Amino acid sequence: MRVLAIDTALEACSAALIDTTVAEPLAAQTLDLDRGHAEALIPLIERVLKSAGASFDSVDRIVTTVGPGSFTGLRVGISAARGFALVSGKPAVGVTTLAALIAPHISESDAVPVVAALDARHGNLYLQMVGAGGRTLVAPRASSLRDAIRAVALGPVRIVGSGAAMLAAHWPANVAPPLAVDPRPAPDIIWVARLGAVADPAHAKPRPLYLRPVDAKPQDASRLLRR
């Protein structure tokens, strides 16, 4: 199965094409971006397909990250995946950014829990913790730094994500320190593709995972009257 994966949820715009029958990805590219995902995504996908010597017709499944992350970025990736699926008749699935960050560490070893922590600004984090066998120890949530520490500082862990350094810097002195701190700002797009390849399209719809309300609010004082 050929899987086209895209990620626009965080501080990168990424695309990859993998074939599940071979070990190495067919092509992958990542741009470090904090904005401008909408303009960058389609040309990026075109370059990835060209690099792989593949056409869009050869793609069997589309995968996109669904959050948590930038509200604007999420809409770009999810809208693109849904549009591709509608036009091609191929299934589209969603993968969370937290799961994609955790997956390579758990694949390497599940002996020590992995915490995915994303900086949600203003001293808050998006958080998930996974232990042995991929068992969820802390479900995806938005949390203050203090509550995050209470939830995951239970012993040796590995921390990954844009909030990893923040979490490690406030680790309690009476708890064994993190064994590894990986502050990468976005998941590896190859792992997004791999997770999407094994996801069940019936239960992994490309729907946004919002763990907190949108920051933007209507300006009631200047609202125009509707006719």
C-alpha cells in the first residue's frame, strides 16, 4: 500500500510517500515553518511525488496530522487530506501529533515511558504519556505546567516535543530525572505515514483534535448587523 502523509500541525510543513511493502520511504521532505503552510503544502507534495517517480493516482491512502497544534495549520492539512480523498475516492485517516512524536521512541524501546509535550503557550502544555506495550498512562490533554509535572513525574521517563525542555527544566528534584529530552518541534513525517498505514479508516477519521478552545473570539462590540 502506498501512503501519502502530510503534516502542517506544528512548526513544519512535511510530506512523505511510503510503500508498506518496502522498508525505506519512497520520498520525504520537510520545511521548517511557523506560518505559510497553506502556500507551501501543495508544491511540497508535488515535489515529493516527483522525487518518488510516482503519480497521485498511485496513492492508496492519505494521512494527515490532526492535532493538537496550530488551529490554522490543522485546518490546512485536514482540508487538503479531505479534498484529496473526495477527489480520488481513496481513504483519508488522521494521526495525532502526540502519537507521532511518541511512536519512534516506543518502537526503539518500551521499557521506559515516553511523554510527548507540546508548548501550548502561556505556561501550558499539550500532553500524553505512553508506557510499556504502548499502553496509555496519561491520555491526551491540555494542562498547566504544574499539573503536567504532577501527572508524569513518577519516575524515569523520556520526553519529546516542543515542550520537552520546559518540562525537564521544572522536573522535581526528588524524582529521577528524565533519561532523554528530545525537543523536536514536529513529528517525523515517516512515522506519521507508518501510523496512518496501520490505522483503521473507520475509526481514524481526519478530524481535528482540539484540546482547548480556539484563542480567537468574536468581537461583539463591533459586530455588524445582519440583514
